[in-house]
Amino acid sequence: MLPEIVYITQLDTGTRIALPLTPEKVSDKREGNFISYNILNVGEVKIPNGEKLAQFSWDGILPGVSMLGMGIVSLFDWKPPRVMIGILDGWKKNRKKLRLLVTGTAINHDVYIQNFTVTHEYLDRAEYSISFVQAKDILIKTTDEADGKTDGGSLDERPCSGRSIHPGDRQNIHREAWGYAVVHF
């Protein structure tokens, strides 16, 4: 059986790293979301209401040059610990949407880095802990779209008054395509 490999890919650029040393354990936390009611003569009742965002985490080592001779370190995926720390920390600080894939498991999700901490740096290796939270896209629909009465069309297809408003203009707009509105710039 092949060892699991952890791949992390930045979605908007396609930049991908593989961890040169697979963590011993990867936590995959999935919880249900519940609504709680307190009913007279019954007590507390909880009803399922969807799922919370999945969370993934582990503790690991970013190996230095001294560990390259060990059979557990992938030479092909190795980068100096400072480079790996820079990449991971940059993704966290810049709130980059990533794809987390752990081969041999069911983990293959779009995520954000929730926490990245380098706990020890000594000799030429670094110990770290990292956690990810599942990324979900937000899709907002009108009532008609949700009921299947229309697909919504693109914004270019929706009615427009044809009036241009520029910063610095002072205009009152009456009875436009969307109803009454007053705009002050």
C-alpha cells in the first residue's frame, strides 16, 4: 500500500505543494447543526438542521536537509522549511481558497487555512500545527429563482434605466426600473 500524500493547491493560480513528510494523523471533524427547543412537560429537544463546516487539522514536521536521507521524506516534494512556512503563512494571511487532498482518504475539499502555527524551529527542521475549515460558495437566489420560475438570467439581461450616475452628481431618481429611489452623492 502506498503512503498517503497531502496535496494543497491554491485554486486561483494552480500553485500546488505536497508535504514532504506525511503527518501521522489527520483529524477530519464533521458535525451536524441542530436547532434546540425547550418544550413544556418534555424538556429540551434538538432537531437536525444541516451540517457545520468540515474541519481538518494535524501536527507535523517540515524536514530540513538533515532528514533527507530518511526513507520517510519525499525528496521530490521537499522544500526548505522556511519556504514551506512562507507559502502556508502567505496563503493564510491572504485568505486564499485552497484544495486539500489527502490520497487514500475521503479528504478532497476546498478549504481556507484557519490556523497555522510553527511551534518549534531548531536545527534545520520546523514543527507546526495547521487547521483548515471547509470553504463553501454562497449562492443567493430571488424567490422566483428558488421556486424554479426563472433562472434569473445574467445581470446584463435585467432592465436598466439607461441613466449614468457618477460620483459628485446630485440627482433624484424617480420611478426607475426597480421602483422609487433617491440617490445622493
